Amino acid sequence: MSSSALNRRRLLQAAGVAALATAVPAAVTPLAPVAGAATLPPVRSDIGVSAQPFDLGQVRLTTGRWQENQNRT
């Protein structure tokens, strides 16, 4: 066997280095602001938003255990 053969020790070392290499940029990235991240408005206001705010008075519970719990308390 040659000295460059892959064994458990080298595999664990490589996995540790890979884990550290992926963790370090993730820890540093939030500190640096991303240029132009929140400066561009959407092209169309009706696209890209799948949820809209609504009044809680519009919510109705149908028959089931959640309505039973509401009526009980």
C-alpha cells in the first residue's frame, strides 16, 4: 500500500476539514452586508407574494376538535 491510500484517519481528517470549511463562511457571511440585496423592488406587485395579511375576524373554524376546544374554553 502506498502512503497516499485512503484510510479511516485520512477520511476523518478530510471530513473535519470539509465541515470546518463550510461552517466558517456561514459564520462570517451574516457580518458582511450583501450589496443590493434589499434595494430592488419587485417588477410586479402581484407576483412573488403568495400570502396576504387578513383580519382574524375572517377566520372560521369548521366542525372538528379545534372548534370543540374553542367552544369548551
